[in-house]
Amino acid sequence: AGDLAEVSVWLIGAEAIAQYKVIPSTEDHKHRSTFPAGGYYFSENIDATGNAELIFDVGPLGLWPNAAHGHADALSILIRLNGKLLLTDPGTGAYFGDKKERDYFRSTSAHNTVTVDDLDQADLFDTFKWVNPMKVRVLESHSANGFSYVAGEHDGYRRLRAGVTHQRAVLATGSNGWIIVDRFEGKGRHSIKRHFNFHPDSKLEQIGPQSILAWDPICNNGLRFDFAIPNDSPQNHFDFTQTGLWSGRYGDIQRAPHLVVETVDTPEITLLTFVTPIFSGRESQSGEDEPSLEGQKVGDHSTYVYQRRI
């Protein structure tokens, strides 16, 4: 927790100082923390090269009954490398001012999750409130032997004429990173977009047919994204020329890189994203000495095995 916070004195009084001094000092070395009531799951990978932490949001939209102050970010992820966010939350921006900017910061596409047919997960009402808020729930949560697995779902896109349920699972594989599995159940043909929003310092480039590198040249750390495509599925469409908005503090708004991976298909489909932290320097990921992820079909049941050398 660090040193005693000033707010503790304001809330508790002068005796807060004495109370703080008698609290025993401990360090928590757990690599996984779960907060099911709030809907947050943390997985941390620590090795000799660096510290990578993923935060998975499986929590509700906002304060009931109107989901006030909520952002439509169900099943979104954040990733910190050595304490600095690379895959980020956009922040707040400002409450009053440009309505388009205010709506953007609350939107689903501004967060690291999925849009269906370019819709938010719920319907904006006014500056702070929502209608038709989605229901979010945890499906599974497990941890053992350096691995952790969390799965959740929301029903926000069930309000479509051809409704869709989005399920997302995150498997932490130790220092090798994470596998993100997006499943969709429903009807119709839809534009499904996976959104990834980065810190303004980041640079993006495509290093293979199915691979994107996001790099922070200041910290010399990065994330490699490999998008698994079955041989009989439509190709993903990458768009990393877009820019999003990012607010490090209230009222301060900057442009930031925004990656969109679009797949147009019909449920039931499963989309896989492999995310690998890189601490060894940008020059180690030229994209030429390592093939992109490839899938091989197993049997006659549309089952695929994916392999990537790390």
C-alpha cells in the first residue's frame, strides 16, 4: 500500500497515524487475485525479463438503477508491462463539453473488448446514464500450477433482432502470456470487431499475415498479438491506422493508437487471440525469423490445434 495516505487522516482523524504504524508489513507474492463481487480478475507473470499483468473486467455496467457513471466495457482487458499500461483503458475525458468525445470515452469500442455490428453493449441515455444495461456474469474461474483461467459472458447484444451472446475466456500461461478466447452464440450474420486501445506512446506494426506488434519505444517493452484463423474461415481484417482518444487525467485528452480486428461471420464461431509480452527489445521481433500462427484441423469435428514457437 505504500505510505499512509493523507485521505486516511481526513476520514479517520489523527489516530489514523498510530493505527497505521501498528499494522504488520507483509508482501503478497500471489500471481493471481480475484475479486468476484466487483468483477475484477488479475493475473501476473513475473520472470527474469520483466513483470506482465493482465486485468480482466467481468463486472457490472455502473451504479444501479441507471448504470450511472458506467462505461460499456464488459469483458475488457488491460495489460501492464513493468507497471506501465500498454493496453489501456481510455479514462474519463471530461463530463461536460463535446458530446461526441464524452460518448466515445464511455463506448464499447474505446475499451479492449468486442463490438457486434458496431453497437455499444448498452444504449446511451444522457451524460451519465444508460438504458438496457447488459447483464454480466462469471462462468468459470480456476487456478493451478502457474496457470489461471477465467470465463465470463454478457447479454448486451441480445437486444439485436438476431441476438448474440458474447463469451470471453482468458487463459494465463505463465511467462508465455495469455490466450483470449471469444465465443459467440446466436443467429444471423454479424460484423464482429475486437478492439485494442493502446497508450499514446505506443507504436503498431504488422509483422506477419496474422500478427501485430504493439511497442512502447520509451520503455522498450511490447506485446505481440497473434490472431488464429481456421483455414475454412473468413480472413481477419486488420485496421491499425485508426486513432482513439486517451485521457490520463480529467480534462486532458490525447490521440492514441487503436487496433481493430474485424471478422464477418455467423455464430457459432470462436475467435482466438494469443498475446505475448516482450521485454527483450524491439529488434528481437522482426517477424521474419518466426512464422505466424497456423491452425491444423483435427478429425471431422471442426477442432483446431494452434502452435507458435516462443
